[in-house]
Amino acid sequence: MKQDVFDLSHFDEYREGNRREVKKANGGLPNSLWDTYSSFSNCNGGVVILGVKERADGSWYTTHLQNKNKLLKDFWDTINNRKKVSINLLNEGNVETYEIGGDVIIVIHVPKADRVYKPVYINDDLFGGTFRRDHEGDYHCSEAEVRGMLRDQAEKSTDSRILINMDLDIFYSETVKSFRSRHTAVNPDHVWHKLDDIAYLERIGAASISDVDGKLHPTVAGLLMFGEEYKIRQEYPEYFLDYREILDPSIRWTDRLESSSGEWSGNLLDFFFQMERKLLRDLKKPFKLDGITRIDETPVHKAIREALANCIANADFNFARGIVIIKNPESITIENPGSIITGKAQMLKGGISEPRNKLIIKMFNLIHIGERAGSGVPDIFSVWDDEGWIPPTVLEQYKPDRTVFTLSFSKKQAESEKNKRKTGKTSGKREKQAENGKTSGKQKKQAESAKTSGKREKQAESGKTVNNKQAILEFITQKGISKTAEIADAVGLSQPRVRVLLSELSAEGMIEPKGEGRARAYIPKE
């Protein structure tokens, strides 16, 4: 029996991100085990524990698992049966047995599947047997989600696909001119500057010769970066870019930019530079010289630009809702359709660069935008830490696939941490005295200090409440009818806390509940 890897004393920690599943398995391997295997593989991995039952209050007990050897044999026979499971991602080290109070449990560590193996499905049924994991458990993937995983399988970037049904007249000349001017500014001696527009676009990957007719046609990257919105929507009906600036909570938005307005090109390149101006214009620019040249950028400017480029480089425009950017005084939220190809954990760690749209990021690199070393996101976290701000948050959502990156400008509670360190040495003594009902004069002073600190924390909490309500309202306004669980997942709060805030927003007339019980959902109130 192994006792050094899996630790039941940390049972609740395995639940983080809903990556733990317990099953009695007294009657043999449960059929639902394979749904969960598919779910964990297609998300971020997880742990399945056989021989444990969980009570309603969250406590657990062992279930006197029988026939351990037969269960293990059945498990390995089944997972290696291609008619049952599309691929076996496990080796012997992923399956462990433990003895707990005389009972045996089996722990199965399911890893996140590499994109080339996704989707992992069961019962030889690609569209009916593919599962994913959300806050409620395992769910069947939609056809759109399965096709999204299939697109990400390809070694060749999806944005390099040649659009043989389109001609070179889809390129918007003003956007091409703008890109070439920027390229010349950052690299004036580049050999491509002497080429005409068509040859230049072919060199940067915006156009390519098709094997079908031997003619030059736009690539997906070229269409998205240099096309006009109505032409982009011919290829991507769900394509949408949306910016909302909310500086006054009493006003729905103080500035709005949409790709479908018809007032500008609506392509990715023009959107990027409009967003750059809008997101960076309020940031301070301290006076600093490099020799006799003034430096107008700070690390924060570069970090926000990197976050924006990362969003575009990883967007999958086959999914609905498109790119949404929301700016308010306290934060910037950047959302893109599509999951994280490398997975959230690897993205936060850095070191691997695997953008969904490789040609698009190559074009950005030509004008010195974007990071290809895999260190972009960790660098953003580092900048935020240097500024003393709350760390950015990354949410990976499904139904449909979506990545939400939030950059908060709120300061960390440094004073609160200082108080904790200051009182840490005497906390044990105070706890013991409290248990005995003793209160000294010194403790009374500490209690008064704690009361004052509590007031400050309450004021801070009031500010958090306003921000959380704003985040909830923005999500409901953007998505439409929304359930409590998906709102909680989107804004990063517990469901009980979200229910309280939803009740307050309803009382304030900002949202309106629909339905009863588990079917209850919320919509924005006009």
C-alpha cells in the first residue's frame, strides 16, 4: 500500500475546481466512472476515489470495498478497450490503493489530456460520448465543443487555413496601410518594405497560394486581421468584438465599441489599437529619460498590451459571444472565446507558447507586439505583484468554451497582513485564555484595536461588495438569462455569497429573477 502521494487528511483540497469524484463501487466498477474519466481528461484532470461515500454535510466514510484485485483487473481491461474508451492516458503510477481503518480504497489520478488526444470519449461515440466537468459534475459536450477540441488537435495553426472561396479584395486597404506603417517604424530596414501590398501580404501570412486552383487567396489570419466585419462574418457568423467602459455604476456604459456598428472596419488589428488607446489612456506616465529620449511606457502599459494580444492570439471565433473587454475604475476584464490550449496551470507557469492563432501572433510580433517565449502571462502577474495589486484572475469556462482574464487595480490588504504577523506570536496564548474565559487588560486593548481594524475591513468589504455586484451585473447583461451557479463560476465567488448579492441586486431593481427553485435564473431589468 502506498501512503506517500495521496493524503485523505487533505480530502477537501482535492475538490478544488471540482476535480474530485467519489464512488462506492461495491457492486463493481460504476458506469459513471467512464463519464468522469472523459470529463477530467477533457478539462484539467482530477482524482476518482473508489470505496468512499460522501455525506450531505461533506464528511466521508469508507464503504468496505470488496474484490480489490478484480476491480483493478476490470479497470485496466476496460480502459484499454478502444470500443469503450478512445485512449488510455494512465500508467500504473496513476492508480494507487490505500488501507484506511481496515478498509481498502482505490485512487485513480486522471491527467489532463494533451490537445492532440482530445476529445477523450467513451462507447465509441465521438459526439455522444464526450464529457466535460463543470461545477455541477460531468456533462455531455455539445457538438460545437467537440468540434472545437478537434480543431485544436491539428499541428497546423487553424488561422493558416486558405479561404479558396474568397479573393484578395477582402483586404481593407486602410488597415493594410496602417500595419505597414507600423512595421516600417519599428524595423525600417526590413526587406519586405520594397514589395507591393499583395506580395507583402503573402510574406506575412495574410495570403497563400491554394493547391486547389494554384491562385493566391486570403488565409483565415489575413481575413481576421485585415478584412471588414461583414466579410469576416461570412466565414465566422459568430464573430463579434465588444468593448464597454463603465465608469459610473448608475449608467449602463460610458463608452461602447462594437465590431458590428458599421462605423469602422471591425477587424482584429484596428480593434487592438483602439483598445490600446482606450485601456491605456488613464494610466500614469512618469517622466523618465533614456539618454535624451523620453520613455512614455511603464511595465503596466506593456502588461495590458500583452494581455490584449494574448486574448486575440487565443480566440476561437467559431464560438458565440466573441471577444468582450470591460473597463471600470477598479479593473479590466478581457474575455475571449475558446479554452486554454495548454491548460490554465501551464499558462500560469509559463515556458510553453502554443497560441491558437499562430499566424496572427506572428503578424503582431512583426510590429513588436506579443510574447512568443511562453512567459507573457507570468510576466503580467509579476508586474501586478510589483505594483502591490491583487493578483490577476484567470477563469476557464465551458458551455461554450471561454477564457476570462481580470486585471484588478485594487491594492492588497497589506495592513491586514501586517496585523496578522504582529499578533501571530501571541495568538496561541490568547486562544487558550479565551477558552478559559479569561480576559486581561491587554486583551481589551487588543479587542479595541481589532474593533477599529474591523471597521476598516468592513469599509473595504463594502467596496468589494460594490465591485462584486458590478461584476455580476456585467456578466448577466452580457450573457442574458443566467443561473446562480454559472454566475458564481464566472465572478469567482461562492454560490451562497452570490445568492445574497443577487437578492440585493433584485431589490435594487437592477435584475429580475425568473423561475423557481433549481430552475431559477436572472435577467437584466430594463
